[in-house]
Amino acid sequence: MGDFEKSGQRLIALCLLGFLLFNYPVLALFNLPQTVFGIPVLYAYIFCAWALLIGAMAWVVEKRR
Amino acid sequence: MTKKVLIVDDEENIVTALEFLLQRSGYETRVARNGDEALSEVASFAPDLVLLDVMMPRRSGYEVCQRVRAHPEWQRIKIVMLSAKGRDVEVSKGVSLGADLYVTKPFSNAELVAKIDALLGGGRAGGQ
Amino acid sequence: MLQGGVIVVSSFAYLGLLFAIAYYADKRADAGRSVIASPYIYSLSLAVYATAWTFYGSVGRAAVDGVGFLPIYIGPTLMIALWWVVMRKILRISKQNRITSLADFIASRYGKSALLGGMVTVIAVIGIVPYISLQLKAVSNGFLILMQYPEIVMPAKVGAVPVLQDTALWVALILALFTIAFGTRHLDAAEHHEGMVAAIAFESLVKLLAFVAVGVYVTFVIYDGFGDVFARAAADRALAPMLTPLEGVAGSYSNWIWLTILSMLAIMFLPRQFQVSVIENKDESHLNKAIWLFPLYMLAINVFVLPLAFGGRLHFPAGVVDADTYVLTIPMAEKQELLALLVFIGGLSAATGMVIVETIALSTMACNDLLMPVLLRMKSLRLNERLDLTGLLLGIRRGAIVLILLLGYLYFRLAGEAYALVSIGLISFAAVAQFAPAALGGIFWKGGTRRGALAGLLAGFLVWSYTLLLPALARSGWLPVALLEQGPWGIGLLRPLELFGLKGLDQITHAMIWSMVANIGAYVAGSLSGSPSAEETRQASLFVDVLRGGGAGARFWRGTASAPQLYGVLARFLGTEGADEAFRSYAGARGLRWPAEQVTADADFVHFAETQLAGAIGAASARIMVASVVKEEALSLEEVRNILDEASQVVMYSHQLEQKSRELEEATTELRAANERLKELDRLKDDFLSTVTHELRTPLTSIRAFTEILHQEPEIDAAQRRKFLGIITRETERLTRLINQVLDLAKIEAGRALWHETRVDMQQVISDAVTAMGQVFEEKGIRVDVRMPERVSPVHADLDRMIQVMLNLLSNAVKFCDPAAGRIEIALSESDGWLRVDVRDNGAGISAQDQQAIFDKFRQVGDTLTDKPHGTGLGLPISRHIIEHHAGRLWVESERGQGATFSFDLPVAS
């Protein structure tokens, strides 16, 4: 049960982290004219951060077993 | 006919004392100083009684006792266990393995000899 | 080849395939072998979130403002992380109460209020109709565009086509038939629509596949990868501003935040999402996988949106092709017939999935929460007296499905042209977001009341209508545009798009801020301003405390009822078969064989019957029906509170009890371990005592035997007497030595030994020890070699103890060395701050397994007649203790037949 509650709290923390990552001001930091492999930094950032967030959620949920 | 007693102990001084006592009581004695020797002496010396120390190098007294009791021709041999281990468990173990008597060290000479006499069915003359 | 016939046939073939899948899944469900009981199917069914709006509209929006569409998918990703806590609770509540829809959920929470259920239904229908019309628009537009192949012509204005020739109408009717076939096979809405879920999951795969296919085609076939698309867009003067630093994201950061929050709420409260995530959920544990699989799906379907948007804008001259159609028109322009057809099917699947689930959810609400409560109350209809109402219920649901789709079509005809796809969708999102305060507040806050929920919903809905619906109507020409520009009656502060002068926000953000302020404000104020009824208090407790073993709804009921009457009610709504089944399962759980043995209509049973009924007609209607046949004693608020207090005390006590018993268990385990340790110590002590006794008795035996001999046999000769007295003396010495050593060891082990530490010269120690043993060596004829350096550093040690160790080791060596040609070597050496002493004999050596044992107390090694050792068996253990006390080590190295070397080392004194 403790483990179960801990997972819930970790997911809540990830939700808050996501809110931080995908909003002002963090988003503004990546709003740059440069490109990464030809992709504008902002676009690349959003998709990478999104993928990492999903990965972290999967990790929290799946490692319980 | 003189009764024969085999003394089995690894303590030199105790052996000396027992030999002296039993010879004075009119028994023929032979000495073995460990379990292996004891078994071969039982076979060659054919004693009427074995005085058996428990704690010995190579085969313990318990084991010797067990072997003797397992041999069909040796059933009539009396066995007296002698041990410095006097706890109840050890006494009952000795008796359950087929010893006729379990005597705790140190012992009284007179009592020991009297018990041996009684087991061998006669006085020190042994004279049948 | 892409003629109209091919398109129509493909579309119907696709719908046929869907129906086959649904049919198969339903058959399997009837056979008890569900195909949808899988977390993967559950996750895919959640992807009904991605509609035609996603499929076509995302690209359209991205073509205008870049990443502005993304919050709609990032929001749900954030929200689903909270599902572990929130959704689990909702699932538990819904299963316990056999909730049939979102309206039922909210109505049930606030005292099974029919009024509240009806209001939620009305808001949901009004809010969702535009969203359904959007699907119709997408499908019919897609169809019309594809029909023109190879030309790319945008469809004519909606109003220009007569109604009966309008593709959208036919699409609506076909979808209505299809939905009826899917969704109204079973009556019990709390039962799962397994066929529908299987079909939806399949549709999710199809739309993802189609979208990714066109995305890959545009990104990697037409262009040369992501970098290439962006580089070309950057070189285009019209597109460059979207790539260089944005002015905020999608205009402004606050819009972005609000869009995220809006979609966080939408993923929970869109009727179709509630349907698939709650009502159709088979197993709570499916949440676990869905928590990351569903966000992954959304990530995958969004990866190619930006390349498609830029690709489309680079491909077509500005203003010619609607950006909402790029997904379809790019493959058409490239003459990729198959791909275009696949895209159309993908769009069709996105639209049909949404329409089917949404209309089923809405029709269930309309039937259970809007029409039934009204019909049941209308005495003139005498519904209570009709024997079987199942047909009526199904009829109502089917009618509602057709009606909702026709409403969707109507909205499409009247208002559809005014907005791009994304804007229409967001209006619906904002409408369902109004459910959030009542629904979320209801599961976490016991203080929320029916009055508060009604007030909040009404306020939120009114503000939504004023700030979003009204402008939509005005722009469609149904209301004067002046209303938007000058405000009603020319009052500037009331301008719908700049309410109270709030400017600079986009329409959705503006509406969300005001509607949420009104909604939450009214909800909280309404809840706090009055006190709840008994029924509300009890439902609040059942919902909020569901995870703490709530659900004992029966304990709140008092009254009298008759089982046959309840059977009659159940049979009317569930059919006799359903009623029989319910009675059988209830009786079976209590070990009764119904109908031979009757069930007693006690509180438990009435509660059971009501819950069964709620699964078919919703909580509010079920309440009305059950109340009509049982005589109920109304519980006062006071009584309900007492029951709740009692229950919460019981819960508290049982928590305490659990905690205590857990503590007790821990204590027991510890005690058991301690006891084991004590037993072990006791056993060791016992063994030690027994060994010591044995060792003491052996010399005593000789002493007593010879003493008695000397005493009782006066006539033995002098030589023998001398010999016996010598034995007595030696055995007495042995006894003394043994006693001393036992005491010594006990002292050292207990830490009570006194140590007189000084600077000790080990050369001196060795010489002294060898001298002391000189006589023994001589007697046994043992040769002793000592090898020492000129000078060694002193050690810090107890001199007497050092000599004791040396004597021990030497007498040990004497005992073990070759009896005929004994030889002992002693070596002293110094290196790296350590002194080392080796004592080597040339005896039989010590076998490996004995090398450790010799350091145990009373463990003497020796097994031949002659080498029966006469030590006490304590010398080595004592020596080792002494050396270890001085921070050194004592060890032995030996091989059988090679002699043994005992060594110790000591740190040099600093």
C-alpha cells in the first residue's frame, strides 16, 4: 500500500513538473532562433520533453511490478 | 576360568589405575587406546566385559558399543560405559545403545569393582 | 480510378468491417470471453479523444500559429498522471453505484438529484452538438474534396446545397443507424458495450496509421526529413515568422496555459471520454498501462503535424486550399490515390469513433437523466403500471441518438461555416469544463451540496453561453454583430468578448477565466450557504470516502418493502430475464436458492435492487422508482450524521486496531529473534560448561582412583607407590592449569583482564620463553633454532602475556613435533611497521579443516594413540585473544606431513 501511494505521489510530482516544463517561463527559455538538426529549438524541446515525461511516467508505473 | 576384561580408554593414567584395580580383583585384562583397537581386541581377546570410555579419538565409545551389539556372536559381552560426561542425555544414549551400565567419572573404585563383579555373576574368584 | 463509387464502396466496406469487429466482440462477451479486457485495448479506446478535429484540424491550426495546437494534447498527458489518484476513485465510485454516465455521476453525488442530472445533460448536449457537427463537416468535406480528384476544389458553401443533396445529412443518418446498431443492443447502460469498445480501439489504430503514413510521405518522400521541411519553411517569407522566435507561444503564454488546463478537464469530462474511461472500464488495473500508453499515442499522432502544416503551406498558394484539408489535399496533389483514400478512411475512422461514443453517452444521459425522471413523474402516463418498460427505454435511446445527430447536422447547416475546426472543438471543451468543479469537488469535498452544484453549473453555463455561444451565433448571422462590438444596449463593459473590460486574451481564454470564476464561486458559495439534506450527506460520504471502505449504502435505509413488488419494478426496466438474473445472484450470494426460497426485502436488498435499477435508468430515476414501491421512513439529517459518525469511528478504530496489531506483530518477531539469540547463547554456555566439566573430571578421575588405591591397598610396593603419587601430582597440576586457564579466558573474553602495557622487546620475550622451556626440549630431544635480526623495534604490549603466548606456541610445537627427531624453528622479523614471529615444528601438520578448529575452545587435534595431547585445549584460543587485543593476528599455516607454522604479528610501537 505504501508503494502504491508513493507511485501516486510520484505521478503527481511528474504532473507538476510537466506543468512547469510546458509553460512560461521555461518555454520562453527555448524560444530561440537556432535550430537543432534543422528543427527549431522550441519544437525540438517540446517533443523531447514530452517524450521524456511519458518515459518517466511509464517508469513510475511499471517498475512497481 | 578367569574372566577377561577389556579396558578401552585414551587417558594413560586412568588405564593404569583400572588395570591395577581389575588385576587385583582377579580379572585378566587387556588395554585398547582407541575405538579401532577396541574392536580388534574384542575379536581377538574375546573379553567377558568391556570397560568403554566414551570420548576417544577415532570411533567414539558409543560407536564401539553399537558395533559390538550389532555382532551376533558378541551378544553375551557385558559393556560398561565410562565417561566424564554425566548429563542425563548422555547416560540414556549409552544405555539405549546397549550398554549394561553407565558409570560417570570420577568413580569410586570399590563401587565400580562391585558392579563389575555383579555383572559377571560371581565374586572375584570367578570360579566356575 | 478514384471515382465516387470507389470512395463510397470503400467507406461502406470500412464501416462493415467495424461492424464485424463489434459483432465478434459482442459475441465473445456473451460467451464470457471478453476481447476488450486488456490494458492495450483500454488505452486505444481512450484515443477516441483524437477525432476528425485532431486528424484534420491540428494541421489547420498549426498552419496558422505553429505549436499552438499542442496544449490540447499536452494537457491530457499531465492530467492522466493524476488519474492514478483521481480516476481510480471515480472508477471505484462508479462501479459501486453502477453509474451510467457523467450526468448520472454528478446527479448521484448530490443526493440523486434529477434536476442536476437533467441540467448536466442539457449542458452536455448543447455543448457537444457543435463538436458533432464538426465531425460531420470533416467527413462530408473530405468526401466532397476526394470526389473531385484529380482536381483540388474546396467544397461549396454549406447553404448552397439543398438539404436532401447534402452529403453531411446522409453522413449523419448513416452514423445514426450505425450507432443504434452498436450502442443499444443491451439495455443496462452500466454493462459494457464491448463491441463498441473493440471497434473504437480498432479505429484508433486506423487513424494513427493513416496519419503517420501521410506524415512520413510528406516529410520523407516529398521533403528530405524534418530538417528539410523546416529549412524550406524558414526560407519562405510568409512562413519565416512562425519559425524565428515566436512572440510568445501561439500569441501569448497565458493562452497556452489556459488551453492546457482546458484540455486537462476535457479528457475527463467530455461525455465520450467519461464513457470509455469510466463506464467501459473492465478492470481498474488497466489504468496503469494507459497512464503512459495513451500519452504516447498522442505524441505519435502529433509528431508529423508541423511538417504537414508547413508542407501544405509551401505546396499550395495562399488562400486556395483550406489548411484544415492539407492532410487530404497534399496526397491528392501528388497523385497518390491510395494514400489519399487511406487518409480519407483515417479521417472517417476518427469522426465515426467520436460520433458513435459521444452519441451513445449523450443518449444514455438524455434517456436516464432527462426524460425518464420526467416521464416517471407524470402520473397521467401511468408508466408505473406498465409491466415491461424495456422497449420504451430502448426506443427513447434510439430516438435520442437520431435527434442528437440531426441537431449536429442542424448546427452544421446554420453555424458551421463561421469557424475553423479547432475553434468549434474548443467551444465544446469549454462547455464540458463546466462539469469539473461539481464533479471533482464532489469526490474530494464532502461539503459540496446540490445547491452549490446547481448554482455553479448554471453560472458557468451562462457565462459560457454569453462569451462563446453568443458570439458564435452572432458571427453566423443569427444575432446582430453590433452586440459583439458595442455590447448589449451599448454597454461596453458587457461586450461578450471583452467582459468587464478584460482585453488582450483570445476568446477561449477569456471565456474560461470568467466561466470558471463564476462556476467555482457559485459552487463554493452555494455549498456553504445552506445545509445539505440527509440524502446528500449520505451520498457525499459514499463518494468521498469510497476508498476507505465506503459503499455500505444499505445502512442508510429504513423502512418496509416487499420482494415481489421490487421484482415487479426490476422486471419492468430490466425485463423478466434481467430481474430473474438479479434475484438469483443476490439470493445465491446469501446461500438461498431463488425462487424456491424467497429473499427478505431488507435494507440490503432494497439497496441492491436500487443499484441494479440505477445501472439501467440512472440513479435519480431508480430512486423515484424504488421509492414508489417501498414504504420508506425518511431518515433525518441528524440520523444520517449519526450513522456517518459511527461509521467514521469504526473506520478509525479499525485503523488503530490494524496499526496496533502490526506493531504487535513486529514486537513478536523481535522477541522471537531475541529468544533465539538467547537460546543460542544458552546452548553455547551449556556446551562450554559441559566441556569444562568433562575436562575437569578427567584428571579428577585419575586422582581419585589412585588416592583410593593408596588408601585401601597398604601393601603395594614402594616403587609403585612412588609412581602413583607422581601421577596424582601431575594430574593435580593439570587440574590447576586448566582452572587457571578457564578463569583467564573468561576474564579476557569478558573484557575484565588487566593489561600492563609497556614497551616490550620481542627478542627478550623469545629468549626468555626458550630458556623456560629448555628442560622440556632437552627431555624430548628436540633441537631448537632461533633466527632473529640484530635489532628490532619494540612493541607496545603486556610483557607477561607476550611470554604466555610464546610459551603456549612452544609447548604446542613440542607436542606436535616429530617424536623421534623433533625440531623447532623460531623466526623473528620486521617489515613495514610490523613485527612477525613464526614458530615452526616438523610434526605431522594440521589438515585444512582442522586449522580453524584448533582455535576453538577445547578443540584438540590429534587422533593417534601416541599423540593424545595433554594440553587443556585453551592455550590457542587464549593466545589468539591476547594477540588480537594488541591489534595483531595469530594464524597457522600447515600441510599434512609438512609440519605446522604458527605465526603472529604485532604493530611496532610508535
